[in-house]
Amino acid sequence: MISAEKIREDFPILKNITYLDSASTSLTPKPVIEAISDYYYNYNANIGRGAYKTAIKTGQKVESTRFKIASLINASEEEIIFTQNTTNAINTVINGYPFEKNENIIISDVEHHSNFIPWINLEKRSKNNLSLDVKIANADSDGIIKPSKIRELIDNNTRMIAITHISNSIGSRQDINNISKIVHEYDDVYLLIDVAQSIGHTKIDVKKINADFIAAPGHKGLLGPTGTGFLYGKKELIEKLSPTNLGGGTVTNLKNKEFELENVPYRFEGGTQNISGIIGFGKAIDYINDLNISKIEKHSIYLTKELYKLLSEIDNVIVYGNIDNIFNIVSFNIKNVNPHDVSKILDETENICVRSGYHCAIPSLDIINANEGTVRASIHFYNNLDDIKKLANSVKEISEFFK
């Protein structure tokens, strides 16, 4: 198990608050902030074609982060595209893939809006030319997509299955390994996985999963700065995508009206990147690696189960999902109390930070009949058992007050 007490020294904000909202954004450790400051203080330059030492160092630091991401997920560097976030990564695929007439895409009803709305919008935009169809795989009452649901929907016109690894609203973990096996029984059918709530918490190996694309943020499980993320894609598939953000850094030649695109992944990284953020992202991956992903996962599973059990024992509290399946996230409600009110009371009385509302995942909350949303507590390695007990005791007091 991880000793959160020593680690917490790298997160000074924890002296003032109990932070249980890592599914929204994780806290940033001191070494990451120091790496960002070091860039601005000592080698602040743009990347690209600068021939002077400072620019070269900056470029090397950025490419070092690309290497670290690739190593983390067992990919090659040319398969990693820097993005602003998971949403941007997913949209890079949606807007760049050459879909053909009458093809279909399968998503689920436990997706974050970022892996739902853009696909629906693509379907609407295609009505007059491609007539693409988006099929929705329905989860069970615990927010789990059974692989058999994917098998029922997939056909010879299916081109892409886009699914979350862990639901951001309920915390349900999907069986992506078996889903991937089903997907790859078909030729030229591809699997995109949203790993926003799993990467940095559990090992992601794109080769073992046989993922065709994964979309990931820097600022959640991986502890990086906001405004960072990446898209992984098998090289032969990335080369099929059309870049939608053309400009500086994306071409090798331009004459009259003809231009030649840069090699992948650079053709997708138009304009000045979030250089300091990417450098901080690389340092954050070092931090995660030093702690060991397996230890982080065990620690999070333990705290998740403890929180689920403690909340389940409180009268008037509804806890969602299956204790044996949820991971890092525990979503709950106090009967007849608005989740925003619960969150506000927790903050004002005990300085406990939890998220409330629909979590950008309205369809998933319809599944569990949480019409006003939920209170969501989410965990990372810097949390300890005291945090869990403090939240549970505070929820118990609120529940008793509103009986």
C-alpha cells in the first residue's frame, strides 16, 4: 500500500481541504510545478526550427514527454499526438476519420458527453451525404456495458466503437479486453477508448488491449497541468486521419496552392503548443512511475471499497454502482436532498471538496434514476482512510439533519 502521509507533503493544498474530486482534475505535486517554473525561468523558448541552445533544449523536453507517454502505454512515439484534453483527442478522430456512406458507429449510454455529443453531431452533419448512423449500447442498472451488447449491435457496416474504460459519473469499469476481442473479429472495425478516468490509476497497455485509439487527459489521473492530453492511434490509422488544425508546424513545403503535410504526429499539432504544460506533464508521468501504478491501483481500490461500504451503512443514503466493479469513483445521494446542497454543506462545514450534478454524463444518470444528479467523491493516491471516514461521518450528519 502507498503511504499517503509522506506523499501529501508534495500537495500543500491538502493542509486546508479534504480533496475528493480527482475525477474532475487531480492535484498537482510540487515537482510538476517546479518543472513548469524551471522552463519559464531558465529556457523559455518556442519549439520547432530554432537553432539556438535554448530552443533546442525546449524541443528536447517536449519530445521527452512524448517518449514518456509512449512508454507508459506501450506505444511508439510517432503514435502520440499532443492535445489540449480528452475532448480534443476524441474530436481529432471524429473530424479526421474518412467515414464512408451508410457506415455506423457504436457508443454507450454511460459516456461522458465528450464521447457522446460529437458522435451524435457527426451523425446529424452526415445526413445529406454519408448518412452515418450512431448506435447506442445500453448499460445495465450498475452502469456496465456487457460485451454481448456490443456483439448485438456490431455489423458489417460498423466502422468504430467508442467506449469509456471507467464511467466518470458512476465509476463502473467496462470489460474493454473482451469488448476489444469482439470488435477485432471484424476487419476494418476500430476501437476508441476514453481512458480519462483510468490512466494514472491502473496500467494501460494499448497492445494488450489492442486499442486502435485511446484518448487521455494530462490533468486527471496523471497529475499533469490542465490544457494537456494526448491521442494515441496505431500509426497506420493515424495516417488515415485528416488534420483539422493546419498551420504552423504542420507542413514541410508550400508552393502556390499545393502543400505537403508533416509526418505524423506533427501534422496534427498546428500552432504553438502548451509547451510548459507538456513539460510539466512529462514530470508528472515521472512522479506516477516513481510511485508505481500497481501500488496506486491497490490503494485506490481499497479506499473506494471502504467509502462505498461506509456510505451504504448510512440511513437515507443511496450509493450507486456495484462495489465489486466501481473504481476510484463513488456516486451517491441523500434522499430528498439536492446533491448541490449536499456538496455545498460539505464544503462550508468541513472543507470537503466533492463534485455534484450531472458530471457531463446525463444519459448515465438516467440509468440510475438520479434525476437531479449525484454527489460524486473521487479518489487518488494522496487520499487516505481519514479522508474517507471524514466524508462518511459528515454525510451521516447531513442525512440525520434532513430526516
